[in-house]
Amino acid sequence: MKKILVASSALVAVGFAGAAQASEPISLSVGGYMEQWIGGVSEDTSADGGAKNAFQSDTEIHFSGRTTLDNGIEIGATIELEGENGSTTAVDGEDEEVTTASTTIDEQYIFVNGGFGQVKLGQEDGAAADMSITAPSVGPAGVNDGDMPNFANLNNTPDNVWDDGDAHKLTYYTPVLGGFRAGVSYTMDDEAENNDDSNSGDNVVSAGVEYNADFDGFSLGVAATGESKGEGEWYHVGANVGFGNFTVGASYGLKEAEYDLNENASTTADDDMGVDIGVSYAMDAATVSVTYMYAEMEDDADTSGVDEFNGVDLGLSYTLGAGVSWRSSVFWFDYEGEDSANDNDGFGGITGLVLSF
């Protein structure tokens, strides 16, 4: 029996090797995006450092390539480089930029596609983060995507999807069957994003299931996702419905206080939660949206009580040309901290350009 298994394994290996040799060599293509923003916020806060920088940016360069083997299996790779790739420190009274690997590579992974679905191996978001559905929002302020703290002083980041990050992981997505798809990721060590030898982190299991379909006159997208890490979990459900030029959606997420705590750890902290609701309307090259979010966030694991956030974002996205869009936000927020020193409220406006290439 062992001889048969060895011989079979050898034949399979030879078959894949032959297919790889017969396929075209992989050529990398270049893509990515650049976002440049300018804005202002009027806020009531005593936060150290004063107002946030009015100029913000986010840039990534993506290298990707793929090949299809003779047996129909597609294999490829993706490497994403961060545009903001350095930190500044004072050296002999002068600023010196220090670049590290941790701030250069964002994601890098291999993917394998076939009739069995898709397998990914490398540094990338987990299945739960990739599959979660939140309320429609096209503005850069992002009341429900974690971007608002880039512009306003908030003690914690309002959110309802909490991913473990780009640590090394194995992910599998099933084929789409009748509109349904499932996915699961396993991370052995969530501290191993940029240190392959790390053994101090936690195992993470991330999973989700989604349903997407188009019917006469409307479309539907629904997803349920979640992640287990340490002694706790987080869960998220969301749905978007499209009809005509409108898309309406909402989502809810809950993160247990025990999430990310070591085994057998106990805490008196409260759970985090977030709920959002929004609507968008598309008209030719323009899309507008209105999004509301309410969130509760634990301020200190050693105390009870939570910070509360209410925020509304009016967003605009206008396509100026192929790969070029103008986006703007007008937003309002109210942040009530467990510690009154963290209270803040205000309003602001952000505008800028997004280039996709």
C-alpha cells in the first residue's frame, strides 16, 4: 500500500510539473491607487497635539501576476507596497527618515483558483474582513470604515468589523453555489505579520458566509462573519439592497471583551459594538450617500463603562475620467468618553482626488 501511495504521489507531482512547464511564464503587472485629501474640522476638544493635519494621503502600488496551467488551475501572486513607507526620528537635531520592512509591504500572498474554489497563502486580511458587508458610504470621512480619526480627535476608532490584520495565514473560499459562498482563514500567530519567527501571538480563526443575487428590479447582498482570537470572538451581520439607482444597507457588529485576551484571562470590561445604516444614489458619473453610525467602545480594560460615538457622513463620489474620481465628505460627530476628558464633538469637510491605476 505504501508503494502505491508513493507512486501515486510521484505521478501527481510529475503531472503538476509538466503542466507548469507547458504554461506561459508569469509576468507581473503594476496597479494600485493614490488618495490625496484636504479638509478642515471644527471640534471641541482638549486633546494633546491640537487639530489633526488637514492634509492626508493613502497610496499603494500593487504588483500582480498569474498563469493558467494546462489542467485549468490558475496560480498567481499579489504584492502590495505602501506609499507612506517611513517614520521620522530626530538624529543630531535633524529629521531623518527611517524606512522599515513593516511599513513597506502591506500584503503579499499566493492564490490558487480552480473548480474547488480559491486558496490563498500569505499576508492578507482574513475571510471575515473580506466578506463583511457594511452600509453604503462613498465619502472619505468614513463614519463606518475607521477613517474618521484621520481627521478628528477621537479617543477610540468607531468600527463594527475588527480584523486581526495582515498576519501570515491560510484562507479558503468555496465556489459560488446558487449565490452562496463561504470562507475560512487560519492564522497560527497574529504577531507574525512582519516577523516570521514570532511565537508570542494568538491563533485566529476567521470565517464568513455570504449570499449575492440579482433579481428583476433589485439586487441583494447578505453576509454573516466572525472571528475567534484568544478567549473571545467578534460577530458581524450586514445586508445591502439595490433597486433602481438606490442602494440601502445596514450592519451590526459585536466584539466580546475577552477578544484578544490570553487563555483563562478575565476582565470586567464591556463589549464593543457598532451599528450603521446608510443609503446611496447613483446618477451617471456621480454617487451620493448618507451614512449614520453609532458605536460603543471600551476605554480601559480595567474599568467598566464605554465611550459612545454618533456620526453622520454625507458623501460624494464623482468620476472625472477612467481611473480618476473626486470624492468629498461633509460630516458631524459627537463623542462622549467614559472619561469626560475624552469628550469631543464637531463637524468638518474633506475633499480630494482618488487615482486608480
